[in-house]
Amino acid sequence: MTKTFPITGMHCASCAVNIQRVLKKMPGVTAATVNFATEKAQVEYDPEQVDGGKMNEAIKPLGYEIASEKKVDEVAKWKWKFIIAGIISTVSIWGSFTGMSWILLLVLATIVQFGVGWDFYKTTWASLKNRMANMDTLIAIGTSVAYGYSAAVTLFGVKGEPYFDTSVTIIALIVLGKWLEARARGKTSEAIKKLMGLQPKTAKVIRDGKEVEIEIEKIIVGDKIRVRPGEKVPVDGVVESGETSIDESMVTGESIPVYKHEGDTVIGGTLNTTGTIIFTAKKVGSETMLAQIIKLVEEAQASRAPIQKLVDVISGYFVPVVLMLTVATFAGWYIFGSVIGGMLAAIAVLIIACPCALGLATPTALVVGTGLAAQHGILVKDAQALEIAHKINHVVFDKTGTLTEGKPVVTDIKGGDEVLKLAASLEAGSEHPLAKAILEAAEKAALQLARVEKFEGLAGKGVKGIIGGKGYTLGKPITETEEIKKLESEGKTVVVLSQVSGSRFQVLGVVAIADTIRETAKEAVAQLQKQKIEVSLITGDNPRTAAAIAGQLGIKRYFAQVLPADKEKAVRQLQDEGETVAMVGDGVNDAPALSAANVGIAMATGTDVAMEAAGITLVNKDLRSIPLALKLSRATLWKIKTNLFWAFAYNVVLIPVAALGLLSPILASVAMATSSLSVVTNSLLLKRIKLS
Amino acid sequence: MDKSIVLAGAVGLIGVIYWFFLGKKDEDGQVMTDVKITVSGGYSPALVKVPAGKEVTITLTRTDPTDCLEEFVIPDLKIKRSLELNKDEVLKIKLAKPGRYEFHCGMSMYKGAIVAI
């Protein structure tokens, strides 16, 4: 027999080839064709020898899976129901016009009403037991009225004409809508499914000098793992030996393969392309970057957007209110019109009311938006962050480690090696990036560091200590010389070494340090400004250095000489000026400022992406992701708003139209079937947004 | 006469609908650490009481095939689960603060709440 299986986890055409090869090798399989674009495998096989389960087991170790049969069944169930109801509906409509026997029409309508439509009754009954109701309740009541009346006319001679075509066609169209909606809804969560499919199932671990293939769950921290070209990196770790290029696009959104050699970090789920490496596992299981990303995206998709609150209130009353309106419609028509008119208008009200469109409006856009962001290395913490992000009109960048690489180097030393030696000795215990630069320079010059006594760090100002019985300070310049001014106007950070005796400071020398500006910084700033978003810079440097860096990047406003603890104040100052502020930082030193901002944007460090203080985390350290994230948040919010507008307007306008008898029940079912579908399709169109 | 009867009947029926669907009162349940919720035409029980600060196990069993009930969401806890038909889905949660944590289906039609006491 030949059967088509949906496959998950494919991310390139070669995946399709791999799956095809494995399937073809299986006993009982005579032919297999795997299509990457449609994510489907068409397999010709002997069902006595092999089945879908066995095929799934065979491709699982490669990191792929045959999609859940249940999901497929959901779509297939509605499809078959539509085919049956569609055919019977066509025959019924034709029969009504050509005078087909009413008994025959009754038989056909019964098949649809209690066969195809049985689920509507089941759900209605289960809901009523809990004193609840949903869309299925409305459909069950609406079609039952049309069917019941028609059956009474046919069997008991009640005065009037039967409306079998109405009940049958309504069910056929609703089922068509459900089928198309089920298909479309499956596509909204494709992004997270792709992320889940990235992790391979097995890894080649070197144990006792031998390479053994083990399941990924069995990898422990410290294991040495070999990865060959074309294989996936199974977990996070650090390269021990070998060099290669790794395609990290699927996890970080970084499009160019990244060169890796000894000491570099590798990320689980990424694809090794050129060389063979051996790396040490550092993070496994739920600790890996990929697992953290999936968790964050899932959590974001489960969170509630503030805009959703009104919908939640309305949806609680929706169906009961529609039922009340239906009764009022029938009574109104009975009193001022006709019984038949009242019945048809009441059915139309029941059928046209669509709570599903309202219910789907926010979640579908949120799932597509956050999924799309994750594919580009942008992790949104929750729906609230996404909703606020679209209002951002001011972005504040922290300088060191954000706009710059955070790897400063010493560029100028005034005072010779003795100054560098004393400066490095004072900074020996410090973790500050500037201290590291001085230490590296001293190491490079092969200087022997001196022992420091009574070391003291002066937050944001510098350090002091005693070397060889003499007191020294190393920190920001207190007085400015022409030399210092010149260095600072070049964007360099200057620290001054002074000897202290009593209250006297004698300047011994000057060390200038410069940090490379990230390649993407200028473009990111320009893109934000193009989006009419104001950009400012915040730094502990003096105004001259800050002005120089800001000038190089085209930033007009800067906050200089801001102590780490005062960054938060600068953010609040902007908020007091009426700005909606996004603060971009490294998520470690500037956590208070990130929390104070309307949206905190953190650059992930290493493979740690769970930044508590940040609303948005950038996995790829590409600053251009910031304008991208803001653009995406605006696009997602626009989708949510248009979806909600459409869903509200649809119900508010069409329910009264139906109550007035201006809409036949069949037309009502056409509108109803398309309403939910249009909301889901509108959300899916978000995928077409141009992000680069 | 007919019209008066229909009008009176309609008003009565609207009242019944209001009472039946909207006049529900929260059930008064016991505080439990092991809660079982049947998902069929809604959540039964729809209101569960749990102790705050303790880990509690919530087992959800969906017996209703309707699509609406497939997703289970507790927005305040950022929990979203897909409930397979006739299969237990076990959640282990610890609510640090006392309060009401609402849950609902994917489309927010069916609702319930966990009350931490």
C-alpha cells in the first residue's frame, strides 16, 4: 500500500534525502519519496512487515519524526465529514428544486444531522452538564430546529415546507470551515515545532577511548563528543580539538556559518558543516540553550496579552447572550412577522454568531509572532512585553558590551611600563572589562605584577591600594590635561594612575583604553532612527568619550558619567519626559535599568538565554535584531488588533442583520465558516512580513 | 392571546437561559494537593482549591473530542498544555502566593480557576 506521512524536524533538503535513504532500507518498504517543502513522505510498503510506528522509530535517531497521528486525524476527520456532507448537501439542494421525495430528503438529512453532526451534539451535552455552552451548542440547536421542523412537516403533516437543504448545507459549510481552520491552525505553531525538532536523538561520545553512539538523554556534563561534517551538535559545550564552521541559523538566526576552534562555545541543535570537532559537554537536558529557548517561547505563547482581557470578559457571556437574542428574535418575528420567518431568522442568529473568531484572534497572532521572532534569534518573554514593545519610541543603549564588543584593549600608555605594571597590579583582582584590558596589556609586555595591600574598589570611580608602602589610585581623571582631552575625544576611556601621600595626588601616568564598536551598531541605530525611534547612549565614561562614541554612531543624545546604579535613574528620567523606553544592555550589570525600562532588551551571554530582567532577549548578539524585534512587535499587535476588530465587527454587524431576517441561514453558515478561517489566515500572513 | 403567550414564554426562557448559564455559583470544594480535573464540556470541577506554598499535582483528563478543549492554558503561570484525548496530563505546580489563578481552553470559551489558600 502507499501512504503519505507528515514528517517533522526537517530543516533542509538534505534532511529529506536522509529520511528517504533510511526508509528505503527498511524491510517491507518498496519505495519512499520525501518532500522537504511539503514536509511529507510518500511510502509504498507492505503493511504486514512494516507500519508507521516502525518507520517513526527508524527516523527518530536522525532527529525527525512522523507527526502525531492524532493531529493528522483531526484534519482528516473534518475533511471526510465535509466530503460526505458536501455530497449530500448538493443532492439535497438539487432534490429540493426538482421535487425529490421528502422521505428521501429526510433520510439524507438524518445521515448528516446525526452522523456528520454527531460531535456537535456530544459536545453540547457535555457542556450543558457543566452549565456551559460553546459554538457547537449554537450549531446543534440551530440545525436541530431546521431539521426537526422539516421532519415534522414530512412525517406528521405539519403545515409548511421542509428545510432539509438548510440543515444539511449549514452542517456541510461549518464542517468545511472546521477542516480549513484545523489545517491553518496547525501551521501557526510551525516555528516552535521546528525548534523542537532540531535536537538530534543520539550522539557519538568518546568513552574509554572508544566512540560509542548513545541516546542524547544519556549524555552527562564532561562527556567528550565527536561531531563530523553534516552532523548536528547534540548539546551545548566547548570545543576541545579540531576546527569547523557551524550553521547556527536555526537557533540564533545568524545566517552566516560561524567558525569554531578550540575554546569556542558550540550550541546543541546546530549543524556542523565543514570539519570534525571534539567538544566537552557543558550543558545537557533542560539546561541547554535550545531547551531554554523552547521553554521561553512556550511560556510566551501561554501568557496573556493585556489586550486580551476584554475578549476574556466578552467570551464568558457570548453564547448565553446569543441564545437569549435568538429567543427574542423568534418572539419578535412571531409577534410582528411570521412563524416561519421567525424560525429562519432565529436559526440565522444561532449560526452566524461566531465566538471562535474572537477566541482565536489574539492567541494565533501571538503564536505566529513569537515563533517568528524566535526563528530570528529574538526571544520575547511574554505577550505583555510584545504588546508594550510596539509602543517604544526611545531606545537607550548601554555602551560597554552592548554597542561595543565589551573586549577593550589598551591603546596608549603615558608613563611607560612602570605605569602599566602598577595599574595592572591594582586591577589584578577586578572583573571589570577595563581591568581585564590593562591586565592583558601587562601580560603581553611580560611585566611582573606587584603585591597590593589594602585594595579597595570605588564603585564607578576606580580602585586604590598600597604597593611597596606607597598609596596609589587608578581611576577616572580628576583634572583634565590637553593630552587626556585629546584621547577622550577619540572615544577612548582614560584612567589616571596617581600616587597618594596624605591629601596630595601626584599623577604618574595615563592609560587609554578603547573598545571596538560592534559592526552592526551603526546600522541598528540608523534603522531605529528610520523607524522614528529616538536613540540614546548611556555610559560611565566622561562626556567627551561619550560624545565621540555617540558621534561615530550617529546618536544625538547621551548620558555620560553615569554610575552603574544610576542607569535606572536615566531610564526613569526619560519616562518622566513621556518617552516609552527600551533599555538595551547585557542583562547582568544593568538588570535594574532593564527592569525599570518599559521593555528591557538583553544580549544573551554565552548559552544562557533566560534573562529574568529582560522582556526581550537577543540570542544572536546582532544589534540589528532590535529594530527587527520592534518591527515584529508592531506587526503582531497590528494583526491582533485587526483580528479583534474583524471578529467584533463581524458579530456586532451580522447578528442584528440575521435577526432582522436579512440573511438566510445558509448564507449565515458561509459567513460563519469563513470568519474563523479568515482570523487564522490573517495571523498566518504575519509570516510574510519582510524582516530583513 | 397567542402573541402574549409567546412573549411571556420568551421572557421566561430568556430568564431560564440567564439563570442556567450565568447564574452559576462557584462550587465550594476542599483544599487538596492532588487534584483531578475531567475535561468534558468544560472543566469538572471548574474551581479547585489548593494550599499556597506547597507543590500540588493537577491531573487533567480530556474525554471530550471538541477542538476547543484541546489546549489548556493558565496564563498567569505561563502554562500551556495540549491535552490528548483520554490521556492523563499531569501538572506539578507550586503557587507561592495565595490568590485566584484562572485557567481556560485555547479560545478562552471554557474557564475555571485554581484558588491558592
